[in-house]
Amino acid sequence: MRANPVVAWAGMSNDSSAAATLIPLTPCIGTCRLDERGYCIGCLRTGEEIGRWRLMNDTERLHVMREILPARRESVDPNSAPAVLDALRDALWPLSTPPTGPGWNHADMTELLGDGPRQPAAVLIGLREGPQPRLVLTVRTDHLQAHAGQVAFPGGRTDPADGNALTTALRESEEEIGLDRALVTPLGYLDCFETISGFRITPVVALINAEAQLYPAPDEVAEVFEVPLAFFLEPANLRRYTMDFRGHRRPMVEFVHGGHRIWGATAAMLLNLLQRMGRA
């Protein structure tokens, strides 16, 4: 389910009658950045392969993509940053086809709220780049009317001028934590999620540049903190329990890290991420 790389039309060499074929200009979903082993954190090419890519002919490029990179991917530790990011990209809805329709928990919310319309909203599930990618989370201020003091992803209600969930997530992240959208590389979407407060949230997953500076807006955000993605991938850190709410027994999940309790909608969206990656 990975977003398509940038491609260009090219005819097969020395055969004017052959059908044109799509030859990728780059197999990476964004700008290549090398890890400590010299592999791109996105596509696993070496620096030498990246430098030669535009000079390669069609046969050489296809050989790298079909033979070398898959073999390299299999040899990588499944819990290493490149392998985890690769699995994450494969788990997402592409940017070109965001999820539509009800949230994945629509049946549960219908029991509590009825089947009426939900207000559109979006959050940014941002991963700060580095040897160990880290999820960026916030603690909401205590004076907010909804979900005061809870851990959340930056995000909020979709404004009519936004046009789509990606714009909402970037705008809200800029307003709440000062995240410069120029330092964000969107990757794709998780399934939509419906909240008890009547919203239908579209989670946008993205990479955040390692150098990005984050500043919480004091009227909305009490704290910005980061948690290694590897923490959420460890099965022992996922806690399951049930909660009574309006006469219903609801299954819930939570994570506890560094004194922060991550539960509710935030934990549920993380569970959806783990499930789509085959980790829960």
C-alpha cells in the first residue's frame, strides 16, 4: 500500500516496437538520507547507488529494484530503523488515496452515539528521523474543555479552507507545536477513527526532520515529548483492559512511558498502526 514513487516514461532500449514502461526516477518515497551503515533510511540504496541512479540505464535500475534491494531488505534486522520504516510505509494508505467512509471503530461508536454524521478532523502521527525514529506526542493543557491533560497527537477539527486531512494535520501541528511544514515529509494515512466526542479523525503519518524545533502553544499544549517507535513495537508495552462507559463494557488499550499514560483515542490509533504493520 506504499505511495507510488516518482516515475517517467521510457521506451525499452534498442526496440522501438516495445511497449513503453514506467522507469522509476527514484525508489525512495522522499529525500534519501543515509543511516549509520550507509543505507538510505527509506529505500536502502547505498550512497554510491543513489549517486549513479540517474546515470543508470533501464536494465540496471530494474536490477537494483528487483534483485538487490529486496535481498538487502531481507538481510536487515526486522527491528532496525530502515526495516521498521519500510514496514510502516507498506502498512499505510497512500497519499493519493486517503481512507474514506466510516472509522474502523464505527460499529462501537454507533452503539454510543448513534449513526449520525461525524465532524472531520485530522492528527499528525509524526516520526522524528534518526537512528531510532521517535513519535512526537503532546500533553493537552488542563483548562481545555475536551480531553484536558491527556496525551494526544497534534491535530484538530478540519476547517472548510483546509480542503483535506493532510492540510489540517500540518496546519494544526504548526499552530500547536510550531512544526514547520517544510520539515515534514508525509508518508500516508492510517484508517479513520471515530471519537466519543463525535469526530472522525484521519491520522496522517509523516517523517519529521531531525533538526525540527518544536515549541508548544501554551494555550493548548502543556508539553511536547517523544517516544521511540521501538517502544510501541514491543508487545509487552501494550496493555489491554476494559472500561465501563454509559452502560457499555469497552475494550481499551494503553501504553505507559516515562510517566506519561497514553490511552484513549491516541492509543487506539497506535493500535491500528501496529495492526496494519502486523505487530499486534
